[in-house]
Amino acid sequence: MSSITVDGISKDFSSGNKKTQVLKDLHLEIPDTSFTVLLGPSGCGKSTLLRIIAGLEKPTSGRILLDGIDITNEEPSDRGLAMVFQNYALYPHMTAYGNVEYALKIAKVDKEERHRRVMDALEMVELTDQAKKLPAMMSGGQRQRVALARAIVKKPRVFLMDEPLSNLDAKLRGQMRETITGLYKKLGCTFLYVTHDQVEAMSMGTNIVLLQGGKIMQQGSPRRIYTDPENIYTAGFIGSPPCNILQSRGFQIAIRSEDILPGKSEGVQLQADVHSVEQLGRDSIYNLQTPLGPLQMKTLCTWEEQDDTLEITLPYEKIMYFDEAGKRINPTQEMETALQTHAQELSEQRAYIA
């Protein structure tokens, strides 16, 4: 069980005369025994940060501390960390047992102790019946569980996982999410997990770090990230569908699709054109065009034919306000009035044009 401190980490990559800064003076605390998820789009720096923590990349500046001890220049094998890769990285000529055992052989662990630890690790990932199979004889999910067992057997201080589920189909991803979450609860260790998939982040993590452009946009629990975004980027990235983002006079607003109400209620009332409806079984997603801009609304699915237009309401208490730079702000009565006036003026203009 260990905590990790990212202290002023920057990372530059050079190509010819061009230098690209991938990480920009990051400061981050990864709590002991947390399941911390580094979340963000491709190119945001999350995998680079994980590789720096693992020792596979050297930072341009800054330090990595493990339980307060500087490990920035330690070899990967000396850090007490275990890495699970996206592509499994298994030895194709070795059985599942052999792949899991290999690191213990290199460490010259006693044969009986090796066998016990390997079988314990395979049992934790429910692969004892696959011990004698080669990777080519196994499914993608089974190969990834072998990779997990290989990490478990090392008894690391921290588990590092770099998009381990991205090569699996949707059903297997769901099963592996359960497997990894179950391992986290059993082992009680610190997990650091990289993904671009917010479903993985929200369903697995106890602590989410949202990255964009080499910077931390927000860090917190899944609940905090979802219900209380600190900036417009976080609001627009998290959620399925993500928050609706709209421009008003001198500020921006965001509202969750499930918080928009059909019909007239207390709030900003809008006439909406229905462009399409996605019937998803339990839920329906309405793609709407309104005077304030395009919106998505999520409601319980009724399977009924929909009108071409409908009345909707943005409840005042569900609207989040941001300044022009995208920082969260507390709304004033004047801002709420301005938003209502703006919506009404745009609605009147729309009616006139029609």
C-alpha cells in the first residue's frame, strides 16, 4: 500500500526543431489504497504520466515520490510497481503458468514458493483451469487476466494499468471491469488506471484525475466530478450524453440531459424542434434544436411516436454557470434574468422568421 506524489512533472518531446510539451508542471497526489483513474482524450498526456511513474520514460523536469521517497531516477524493476499493458505483453511460447511465474524465476524465488504464489494469483483471476494453455489458445479476456495475474504475483506496492480493456469487445470490457474492481477490493492496494473511457472511470475509480492538453482540469471522486464540475471542459467531457453547453451574454451555462424536463415548469422555457430520438430501451435521447442552441434531453423511454416540436424547461436549480474563460461561477439574480430574457428574445426572433 503506497501513495504517489507527482511533483512539478513536465515532459517535452522533440522532433527535429519542433518541441512539444506533453505534460505541463503537474502536481498531483495519488492517495494510498485509492483506485485513481487518469482520464482524458487521446494525446492529453495520461499514458506519458503513467510511463514516467513506472520509470519507462524520464521527465524533462520534476520528481516522482513513492511514500515520500524520490524514485525519479530509480530503475523500473526497483520501484515496487507492476504494470498491466494494453496489448497484454505475454510471452507467446510460455503457458499462462509460465508467464505468471517468469518474474519470480528471475527474482530467484524458491520453487515451492513460486508455485504457491502463481496458483494463488491464477485463482484470484479465475484461471487455474487455463494454467497449461498458451496465449494463442486463450480469449482476449483470458489473456488480459493472465497479465493481471502476472502483476499480482509480484506483490507490488502499486498497480499501474494502461488502457488494459481497449482491445476487448463491449461484453468482455464489462466483465473485466468487474474483475479488476474485485481485485482492487481483495488486494487493498493502490491502483493507477489510464483510460479515455469515462464509463470505466466512473464505474471503477474512487478518485478521478481529468487531463487535457497536459494539464489537470479537475480531480475528485466520481460523484464530485459529475455533480460539481469546476470548469466547462469537465462539464462537457463527463456524462453520457455529456453536459449540454450553451452560450449566453457574457457567460456560459451547462445542464445535464437528464435534468431537462419536457413540458412547462419553473425555469427557462424553450420551444424545441425534434431532430431525432434514440430509443435505448430504458432511456430515450432527444436531439433537439432550440433558440439557445442544440440540446440533448434524456427521458424514460415510452416507444411512442414523437411530435416534431415540444416544450422543454431548463430548471433554474439544475443550470450550472461558467464565465467566458470556462471557470465555474455562482449565478446572480441578474444572470438568471439575463438568461431568461436572452432565451425569450431568441424565441421571438425565431417565431418572426418562421
